[in-house]
Amino acid sequence: MNIALACDHGGFPIKKTINEYLEAKGYTVIDLGTDSTDKVDYPDYAEKLGLAITSGQAERGILLCGSGVGASIAANKINGIYAALCHDTYSARQGVQHDNMNVLCLGARVIGPEMAKELVGAFLSANFLSHEERYLRRFNKINKLENCK
């Protein structure tokens, strides 16, 4: 599975840890930057990651910023991206299973590298329960919201 990985300067401190974890698990990592703690704007990296997924270059994405909040808000502006900020394994897994989440957002200033690896593992090991009518029905309703103005 191809995983897009992106961050702003606030997320950079744990990006390397996540990249190494993904590669050790056999995932192909598409590293979309940033590559330092020099200040950058998180929406630029959310866009890169979102486009990598919507174009089919990656199946899922992991997006990091200081709190994870801005990254989540920005990523969710892209049609076809279902991003959530998760700081516990239940939400990281359940977000995929129930809500078809395709982008995990993490706050590098909120969690440490070991927790980040646990969250990534929970996110990537989960699958959408699309065979259950209630989850598919809800997901279709979410898709309709993308066209609300």
C-alpha cells in the first residue's frame, strides 16, 4: 500500500519516526515534505497529500502539524478526503472502520513518537466496514455534504 506522508514544521520532529515505521512494515512511503523545522504553511502540505490520494498515487495519508487541528481542517476541504485528528488508537481504527477515514492527522506537539507509531498501526490495519449497510448509508450522506454551500 502506498502511504502519503506530509507535515509542516510543527509536525516535522516525528515525521522521520513515522517514515521509518512505515518502511519497516513494508509500506511504500510517498514523502511530500516538509524537510525541516523552517516555518511553512500546513495547508500547502495538506493539499499535496490530498491530491496524492485523490489522484490514486496513494491509498491513505498521514498528515502532521503541531496540534493536528489545522492539518485536519485543511485536508477536509478537499473532495474525497476524509481526515480526522486522532490521539487514541480506538479513534484511529474506528475512523476507518465506520467512517472510511483515509487521512490520519496527528499533533506532533501533543503525542510522542511511540504513540504516533501505535496510532499509525491502528489506522493502517483497519478497513472500512462497507458491507454493513449503516456505515455505507452514513458514508454516502457524508459524500453529499461535500456539495453543500
